[in-house]
Amino acid sequence: GAVVSQHPSRVICKSGTSVKIECRSLDFQATTMFWYRQFPKQSLMLMATSNEGSKATYEQGVEKDKFLINHASLTLSTLTVTSAHPEDSSFYICSASGLAGGLRGNEQFFGPGTRLTVL
Amino acid sequence: QKEVEQNSGPLSVPEGAIASLNCTYSDRGSQSFFWYRQYSGKSPELIMFIYSNGDKEDGRFTAQLNKASQYVSLLIRDSQPSDSATYLCAVRKGNKLVFGAGTILRVKS
């Protein structure tokens, strides 16, 4: 149980375009989803927290107009990187937590990540 | 002071040995602690969580928590080359996790 998927796994785009990344919890309802970014050889950086049906809470320094997050259902959250630039190239990872089965809502389970390259 | 601190390593151990990974945290009120493993180029994978003082064992892994000293550790028995990865310690803060920078573990055959 507690499987999280992400799509696409890898995307290459031109500078100025927008990219949408999907995060799905496959076997549990995710009351909260999290979006992280990780640059090479660095630790995870939390970008934002989203709860189903409400606006995302962004971490300090993260531009909410550039990184649009939608959490429309208990199993799906999307991150859209708008007007992407080369410096947005990174590994984007979502995670989800929820209450189901043995989960107590404390554990976060990560998706496989999306590697974004902006040319 | 960082909220969660880990030695970056690399920690090198021979195959079959016990690997000991340590983590300290600054918020004395923290209640929930997690260990994740991250292979290069992959996302983190939850190994264990621990909420109570003492030891928690799961297969070759043992998590140890000492709230008075504000440290949590992960022991890996009978280390295998496949255990070579970065190990991330995380502490729950509200509904978020605060991650340490990770310790690189290398198990040499």
C-alpha cells in the first residue's frame, strides 16, 4: 500500500513554456500532498503544501504565480511550472500523506519524481 | 543551528558490518521521526518511523530514539552493497517534514 505515482518521469521543454506534473495517490486518499524540489547533490527543499480543495501553502521564497499547484481531489495534485527557464531545471518530487489502513497521517510517501530540463 | 543535522559522510563500511547513522534535532517538542533512503537519481523511500523513546526494529534496520538527548539513529545490520545510498533523517513539524541534508553510506564488498 501507500503508492504514489508521478507523471511524466522526465520532461524536456523550451524556455518560456509551461510544464504540468501530475501526482497521484494510487491506493489511499491523500489528505495532504507536498511538492519538493531537489538540485543535484542537495537535500530536498519543500516548495508547498496542498490540501484537497483548498489553496496551497507556499514556503518562503517560492513564487506561487510561477509554481501553480492544484489539489482538486483526494488522489490528484498537479504542479505547473509556468514560463519555465533553465534555472527551473531540477528534480521535482511529490509526496502524500493520508489516513487509510495502517497509515496514521504522519508518514509521507514519495512519488518517483519528475526530472525537468529546460533548454 | 539547523533544525535537523546529519553528518554528510560518506560513511564507508565493509559488507556485513553494522552501519550507524546519526541525526540530531533542535526542537525538543518533536514527536515523530523518520528515516528515508534515497538512491542516486531516485526519490526517497520510507524505511522506518519512530515515535517513542527506545529502539524499534524492522528486519536489518533498527531505529533508536533518545528524546532527552535529541538524537535519533539508524543501525543497519549485515550491511550489503545494495544499502549504499543517501539516508535522510526527517522530523515532523506540524504537518510537514523537516529533512536533514542526508548521510551518504557506502558499503564496500
